[in-house]
Amino acid sequence: MLAAVRSAALVGIDAYDVTVEVDAAAGLPQWTIVGLAAGAVKESRERVGAALVNSGFVVPPRRITVNLAPADVRKEGTAFDLPIALGILIATGQLDSRSVAGRLFVGELGLDGALRSMRGSLPVARHALRSGVRALVLPPANVAEASRLSGIALCAPVSLQALVSQLRGDELEPAMAERTAPAADAEDLDFSDVVGQEAAKRALEVAAAGGHNVMLIGPPGAGKTMLARRMATVLPPLSEEEALEVVAIHSVAGVLDEGMIAHGVRPFRAPHHTISSAGLIGGGSWPRPGEVSLAHNGVLFLDEMLEFPRHVLDALRQPMEDARVVIARAAQAVSFPARFTLVGASNPCPCGRGGGITAECTCAQSEIERYAARLSGPLADRIDMHVTVGPVALRELSGKSTGSSSRNIRARVERARGRQRARYAAMRGVGCNAHASGRWLDSRTVVKPDARSLLQTAAERLGLSARGYHRVLKVARTIADLEDSVSVAALHIGEALQYRPVRRDEKSN
Ligand SMILES: Nc1ncnc2c1ncn2[C@@H]1O[C@H](COP(=O)(O)OP(=O)(O)OP(=O)(O)O)[C@@H](O)[C@H]1O
Ligand SMILES: [Mg+2]
Ligand SMILES: [Zn+2]
């Protein structure tokens, strides 16, 4: 008899229907899995066989064929174990085919028949909800994640045996999502920890408010790393939709933690400069999200940014342009969202003291130039704000900080974001000034005449490109939003001009 059990597979952060068909025919006892099964799916045979036997079922000596339909999409992972096992039970007359009707099954099986956690259960749950199944049967470890969606019946048996006895009675026990206790903030970072550096804090406030990419440049020990790590503390909370995207990406990557499931924390990713471009962008024969996608809706912090190999940095250009990564594979192209705010930190030169006042820089001019050139023009062009962080005097460090706290900054950032949400309400995929088109903003925002002439004079004097011109305008718009000002004034343009990247091709005269 031919059995058909409904399951699902992942492409990127979406899931699609897979029907697991099992045929048990008379003949030499053997197993075949067809339907573009790759990697771990092929090993299903061993796990499922042992799980069935160890759960007290019989595996009759038949010729068993498993087909994963549709057959034209490559399938990976271990989540087909459960539907394959059920298919075999149905095909060999140990389970009624009606008991699986209208239900969707995913999960890896241990050799003892236990249901083990899988990657990507949130996308699977979303798919199950859309396709209107009666229930989604999944491993207990994945319930918390899947129950972020409401309106879907979940069942999470501990083992194959427990599931089969429920199916035989046609009564599935509903899974209860355990509400995890709010995680205590382990780090408890705050901008008030940073002594002085008010100009840099202000720049990060502007960057957070408008979603601008920002680069911090300064000598060792100036507090760049310290400042950047506090960026996430001033960003507004994730919307429900943003949180779901974040959970889905982290789930598919297999790096979801409980705090993220429960509270939808804004991601802050800080990969080391030894990371490969596949690690940063995403990759693998079964593509997984890279750091740029794990940072989606959050911050990607590249500390010691100029220490990253040039080709790794250049790989950032495409995701920064499209807010999405496309990984092409022979079988199919997979895409992952990647809209992040980039925060880079770097020393001004190889010895690191070039920007210092107390120490002499020992670098030759040519070395300094070669160092700066590691940040290619097109990438530097996508960083709206370049901020110089000066050294702090030792005696200042011993004092208590009295400067801005994360709480106050976040309140201002949220208000500025509110203005932007209203401005871009009708535009899909645009939530803040950094994502808007410069041309659109230029035609829609009120720029006071003296502000306009200041911008034009500066543009001519500095030889700004059209892109550079619009970049200054966008940052100025954010500064105006922070002040709750309808129009962009000269003061706003003036501050925005300070964050302009100094490029060798923009002559100072
Ligand atoms: N403004 C500051 N307020 C309080 N502490 C500071 C400040 N600046 C530096 N520090 C102290 O100095 C240490 C080094 O700072 P941090 O690592 O942020 O510097 P950096 O600019 O990233 O240096 P590097 O270029 O070497 O990476 C911090 O851990 C902190 O203890
Ligand atoms: Mg540092
Ligand atoms: Zn130097």
C-alpha cells in the first residue's frame, strides 16, 4: 500500500509543502529514498529504521521506497525522519492512513525514537498556518518558537511511540508553550558608562534615529568599541513583524536562543575580522544565513573594520545595496533578508596612533593611505556618517560620567523614528531616512533657503557627488527629526556636513 504524509521543507526563510510517499512492496528487503534527497536526508534510513525497531514497531522485510515530492527541489536536513517513519507504519499496515490526514509532520528522530529539535520550525509553522492544516506536529524543543504565531494547533509528542498512540486514538494532545522567564540583562550596557565623548554619542544617536551606517575612527583606547557596543541600547523595540523575521532567520541558522524567542531582541552581531566571506554573507551547499542576515533589523558591528580582508568587506556591497542576500546554487537560488545598520570602528592608521595627540604616529604617509584604501570607495559611499573619536584625558576617565544615558537617548530616537514612520508609511521596505531614496527625499522635504544655499556651497567647495549631496541631506533630515522640526534648517545641514566622509577624491579646495 502507498502512504502519503504531509511535511515541509525550507528554502531560505520560507517553507513549502513536501509530501512524503512511502511504498512497501514485496521483494528483496531494501530501502531507497528518491526525490533529490541530499546530505542528512539520505541518512534518514538509518535513524528511522532504528527508531522504529526501538519503539517496538516491526519493519517487515519489504522493498521500501520513499519519495519526497515535488522531486525537482533539493531537500536537506533531518526533519523528514518523522514523516518517513509514519509513512512506513502506514504502508506496512501498522497505522491508519486517515490518522495523518490534514496534519503536517516535521522532526528528527533519535535512534531511541525520541523527537529531536530541528532548524526552521517558525517558517514551517507559518507555512502550516497559511495552508490551513488541522495541526502541526513538531519536536517539543521547537514549540516555544512556533507558538510565536497564534492560530495554529501544535502537537509536540516526546517520541514516535507517544505520537503513534495518540494518532491511533485520533486525539492529539495540544502542546503548551512554556513562557520563558524574562532573561536578566547579562551585560547591562549603558551610554552613561562612557565618560566624555559627547560628540561621538551624539553621532550614534543620529545614526540610530535615522538608521544610518556609521564609522568610528580614532586611536586605541578612545572608547570606540565601548561606544559601538552600546548602539543597540538606544534602538527602538522590534515590531511584531520584525521580531518574527529575526526569529525565523536565527531559527533557520540554528542559532536561536530563548531570550530572542521570548522577547524579540534586536540583533547585535559582532563578527571577528578573521571571518570568511561565506560566514559574513551566508553560504554552504545548503545555504545558511550569514552574519549580515543574522544582523537583519539590528546592528552589524565590524570592530577593527580595516583589518577585515578587502574581498570580505567588498562582499558587503550587494547586501547593503539590496537589503537582502542572494546565494546562487546549481539547484536553486536562495535569498535571505539582510537589512542592518553597519557600525564600523577603526584606527586611523596601521600603528593606530595617527589620530592621537599624546603619541607620535610612526606610519609613513603611503602606509596611512594604503590602510584607508582598504575601505573601497563604493563601500565608504554607503556609510552615511564618519565620526572621529578623540582620545579621552586620563583624569577625565577617573571621574564619573554625567553624560547622556541610553534611556534618554532612546526616547529621542523613538520620537524621531515615529516621524519617519509617518513619512514613509506608504513606502514598502522603507522605515527610516537612511533607506529612503535621496532624490525622493530631496523633492519631498522642506529645506529652508539658507540651509539649501549652505548645502549647495558646501557641495561645490567639497566637490560632492550627487550621492554625497543626498547623503548629507538624509543625515540632516534625521537631525531635524530628532528636533521634531518639519523643515531642514541650516543648523541641521551644518551638523550633517561634519559627518561627511573625508575621501581622497573629494578635494578640499
Ligand atoms: N570614554 C571612556 N569612558 C570610560 N571608559 C573608557 C572610555 N574610553 C576608554 N575607556 C576604557 O578603555 C578601555 C578601552 O576602550 P575601547 O576598547 O572601547 O577602545 P577602542 O577605541 O576600541 O580601542 P582600540 O582601537 O584599541 O580597539 C575600555 O574598556 C574602557 O575601560
Ligand atoms: Mg576597539
Ligand atoms: Zn600610525
